[in-house]
Amino acid sequence: MELQIFQIIIYTIACAALFFYLILDGFDLGVGILHLFAKGDKERRIFLNAIGPVWDGNEVWLVIIGGVLFAGFPDVFGTLFSGFYTPVMILLAGLIFRAVSIEVRSKHPSPKWRSIWDIVFAVASILIAAAVGAVLGNLVVGLPVNEDGHFTLSIFRFFGPYQLLLGVTAVALFAMHGAVYLLMKTEDELQEKLKNWVKPAIIAFLALYLVLTVATIAFFPEMVATMNKYKFFYIVPVLGFVALLNVANMVAKERFGRAFISSCIAILFLVAVYVIGTFPVLIRSTISPEYSLTIFNSSSQILTLKYLTLIAAIGVPLVIAYGTYIYRTFRGKVVLTEHSY
Amino acid sequence: MDPLFLSRVQFALTSAFHYIYPPLSIGLGLFLVIIEGMYLKTGDEGYLKLTKFWAKIFGLTFALGVATGLVQVFGFGSNWANYSRYVGDVFGSALGAEGVFAFFLEAGFLGVVLFGWDRVSKESHYLSTILVCLGAHFSAIWIVVANSWMQTPTGYKIIGEGAQARAVVTNFLEMALNPSSVDRLTHVILGCWITGALLVVSVSAYHILKKKHVDLAKRGLKIGLYGALAVLVLQLYSADVTARGVAKHQPAKLAAMEGVFKTNPEGEGTALTAIGYVDTKAEKVVGWKLPGLLSMLIYRNDKTPVPGLDQVPRDEWPNVQVVFQSYHLMIAAWGLMFVIAAVGAYKLKRKTIEKAPFVLWALILSVFLPHVANFTGWMTAEVGRQPWVVYKLLKTADGVSPNITGGQVAGSITMFVVIYTMLFAVFIFLLNNKIQLGPTDDDASVYRDPYLGKK
């Protein structure tokens, strides 16, 4: 019983890490996805510097997800990263190029240099967003996990239709989230331009999300099994939808801070929908349900889970505390100085 | 196209490339704390210029450390899934601590260090620099603790059988403070300080040679050179402690490092081979031998024989030639660094450095030596531990992911070689740009609209 409590605690920490990653690196990726729509060196520099001081810290949440899996559910960590071998390599390439492009893009005055790295930044961001979405899509579809707890997957199966749909939806989500973030950081014409992008971005995302929901209910009924059993859970996607509408509402009212918070809340409910649909399964086997890796059959033993909980209990509040300080230091509109990217 | 062999190659390549950057970040981090501290203490704007210059270089090395570091942690899962399954319960929490306590700290406050100059007070900025330096050092701690557990495992028990067997932690402190952690962490941190110091020395010597920013360059050179010399001396002591630790806990590795094939009879000390060639088939080393010296170094008497590889089953021998030569190359690199640093420090003290171009060139080129030492040191440690990935518990061959193909790994190796070559070119290009510009006020890479006049 005690073991199960800690298994749930570590799972919650992993989900929290996923949530923080999506709302934080989500806007970094969103800015990247939108980057080529900014025209001219000044606008593009403003985009880069909107995330400049904070993107690196945001990306650490991805490492945390990996770390919590490695420590808490080592079988899942190994199975996931080796089963998704080629997609992981693609994701890594995207992450490397995204990091490097931000760092080097403005370091040389040549227009060719800057254009090339602008494209790299945008393409890498789209790739990362799509890969994250496709991974989640594959987890919904289920994977051919065998009795040894491993699976192999062809790249075509990785990019199947449902997975691609989720990948594209993720790109749309981050684009919307990034646009809302940029509204807080920009002013004058650029901000006006962005205001005009947010509405179509929300509509695009909502449309895709609708298609995604229909597809999920039609082809992967396990995802809504819990919700159908406990009808109370229907409120979660409804609240998510309300939060999304509120984003558009707040943008129209020019309350951009609230719009961003609504966007974060919408993402929270999206994560919640995924959790409700999959709990306690981490990797669902399409070969046989008894081969599925769950939080109850794939965890480390209780002592490690307790250590992890202690580390998180000390570390996460610390991170949130000084993270808040750092964000507050850089609040307000982007100002290009000699230190900027 | 064996996935095991290719995975080993990939891990070696990605680790070697990654390890260029964290030592620079750790060493430069400390250097920044020193020079920004001098600025706050003396109010001398020269130190501020120096701080801003080196902070930009730090930002570059840090970014590349992060980019290549992601590859490392994902690589555990992708290519070494069985190893991850085996060790996750033991030091997974150590790596979790690394992420939570180290990475957030350094990545977070780096934003303030690089971009917060006009937004926070001088004191707050300095605190941020200190926290970045601390974060960088913390990140070394946990990964070295994890690797040390792989070398000298304690604080664990094995559960399960056969292919399902795994190690689980029984005591976090015992696991973290295993017999080699402290020695190896000291050795690694000192190595990082030398790496950072010699980059400072190299760039400063270059500026002095080109007669640019000479006053500021001399300040950097002074701190870097005297610092490097002091740490090189400390490293000698750390090396002794660490090697004796290896002799005690990993005798097979020590035997390979020193090329000791035969255990001498009781009362007969073992010779040290200062330089040589290993003939594994004939089970001997051909080279310049100093009688009794190895026993002296390890046991402090020249009579106790050192256990040789004859005490180790043949199929548990590491690659003796590789381990022996790496180890000796590492020491040679140390020797060369020490000589160059000593001569340079002497010239600096006598104020004759500006008229000594040969010495300046040696100082400029010395930047490569810590990287040689770091690389060969890790080769010694990791190849010397083979065939084990966890010493005496799990063979490397049993740790590889069972569900990957040689083709996949060949593809990812190719990808990494291409990307890392490009990355390295970009790194050198930008580093050189910054060095050529030097610590001045007018930053030429600052806002120049390249589209001005175009569409």
C-alpha cells in the first residue's frame, strides 16, 4: 500500500514536470514556430530576446522528465528511449539545433548568416514540437511491447496518421501559446501584428483538437473509458475548452497576462485529459495488456521513490522560488541592448 | 554492424565531445567569480570589461554543454536500456538531484548574468554569477558520484535473477559516498579548474602577443597562470590519492594502467614503467622501467608486490594497451602543462613575458593540453573498468538495449559526427570572433541591422 502511494507520488511529479515543460518550453517552441513570420532583423531579435534569458532554464524540465523516469520508472525510461530510437535521435537533433541557433544567430552581422539560423531556429522548434506530440500520440495508440518489456517500431509506424495529427496539434498549441506570451513582451506594431495572429491560432488549434478528440473517441476508446465510468471527469475537457475561449477573450480585452495564464490552464487540462485517459498505464502494449508498463509494475523500489520525493520536495519549491525571481527580473517588454541576442 | 560495438563507439564519441564544454564552464565559472569579485572590491572598470568579455565566452561554452549534454542523458535510455534498468534504482535519484539542484540553478541564473546587467544591482548580479558557478560545480558532483558508484559500488543490494536482476539502493549516503566518489570528484574538479585557467591563459597570452588590450590581458594571465600552477600542484596530490584508491578497489584496472602482467613474489617490489609499449600476447611491457617505484607509490615501501593481471581471469582483462597508453599520455600532458605554466609564471613574475614570444606561443597552445588530459583520463577510467559497466556486477555487453539494430546506431553515429563537426566549427568560429574583438566596450556584434537597405 505504501509502495503504491509513492508510485502515485512519483507519477504525479513526472506529470507536473511534463506540465511545466509544456507551459514553459512550450512558449519557447511557440516563438520558434512563429519566428519566420517576424520580418526584418529587429522583429526577429525581439522574438529571440523575448525568450533569451529564460529558455535554457525552461528546457531543463525536459531533463527532469527524463531524470524522474530514469530514477522512478527505469524500465519505462529504457523501453521508451530505445523503442523510440530514431525519433529520439531526431528530437535530439532538433534540440541541439534550437539551442545553437538561439546562441549564434545574432553573433555575426552577415544577413545570410542570420537568415540561415532564423530558418534553423524555426524548423528545429517545429520539429521538437511535432516530435513531442507524436510521442504522446504513440503512447495513446499503444506500442508493441513484448513480454520482455521492450518494443521496436518502424519510423512509418511512429509517424502514423493519429500520431501525425497529435504532432500537428502540438505545433498549433505551442504556436498559440507562444503568440500569447509574445503579446506580453512586445509593443506597438509588432504587438498589433501578433494580436491578429492569436485568433486564427486559437481557431486552428481548436479545430485540430476537435478532430483529435473525435479520432481518439472513435479509435482509442480506452482513453475515455475512465471518463465514461466516472462522468464527473467530463468537467475536465469542458474546463479546458472554457480556458481556451478565455484566452481569446482576454486577448480581445488586452489583458495579456491573464490570457497567458488561461493558456497555461488550458494546457493543464489537456495534460489532465491525457492522465485520466491513461492512468495508471505508462506504455500500453498492443500485443497484450499484461505486457503494458504501468506505474505499479515498472517502478523502482520504495526507498528510491522516497529519496526522489525528498529531492523533489526540497528542490521544486526552490526552483519555483528563484525561477519566479528570474522571470520578474526580466518582466516587461523586450528592450534590445548591447547584451541582447 | 554489431549494435553493442557501435553503441560503445557512439557513447565514446558523444561523451568525448560533450566533455570539452562542462570543464570550461566550471573553470570559467570560478574565474568569473574571481574577476567580478575584484571589480566589486576595487571598482576598477577594467575588471568589469574583463567580466563581460569572459561571461560571453562562458555563455557560448555553456550553450554547447547543454546541447551535447541532452545527448548524454537520452543516450542512457536509447542505447543502454538494460543498463538503465539495472542502475536506475541506485543512482537515478543522484541524477534527479543533478537536474533539480544543479541544472536549474546554472541555467536559470545564467540569464541574469548574461542579460541582467542593467536590470539588477551590482551585488545581485554578482550573486547570480556565484550561483551559476555553484550550479556548474553541483552538476559535476552528481554525475561523478554516479560514475564512481559504477566503479566502486556500495550501498546497494541485488534483487531478481538472471536477466531480471537489478541493483537497488539500500542507503543513499553509502551509495553517494562510495569509496571512490570523493577522490574522483576532487580529481575532476581540479581538472576542470585547470581547463578553464588555461583557456584564460591562452587567450590572454594571445592578446599580449598581438599587443592588444595588454593591460587587461595581463590581469587575466596573472590569475589564470598562477591559478593553473597552484591547481596543477594540487592535482599531483589528488592523482596520487586517486591512483592508490584504484589500486585498492579496482586492482585489474591499476594493473592495466601500469602494465603489470605478473605479480612479483612476496618481498619483491614492482617496477614502474615510465614509458613503454604493451605486448599483450607475450604478456609484457617493453619500456623504461624504474625498479620498485610502483610499489613505492602505492604502498609507500618498495617491497610489497603489486597484484598483476595474472590475478584476474583472462576474460575480465580490459584492453591493456589502450588503458596503459591513455594513462601515460594523461600524465605526460600534466607534465607538459606544469613545465609551461612554471616557465610562464616565472617570466610573468620577472615582468619579461611581453618580450618572450616563444613562451607566449607555448602558453597559447597550452589550451589543448587540459583537454588531452581530460580525454585520456576518462579513457583510462572507463576502458580500464571493462568488461564491466558496473564493476564486477554488470558487463557492458549485458547493458546494451536489446531492441536496437546496428543500422539504427550506424545512422545515429553518422548524425552525431556530422552535427558535432558543424557544431565544433561554429564554436571555434564564434570563439575566435570574440577573442579577436577582445574585452572592449564597443561590441561590433551588437545591433547592426543586416537587412538595412534590402527588401
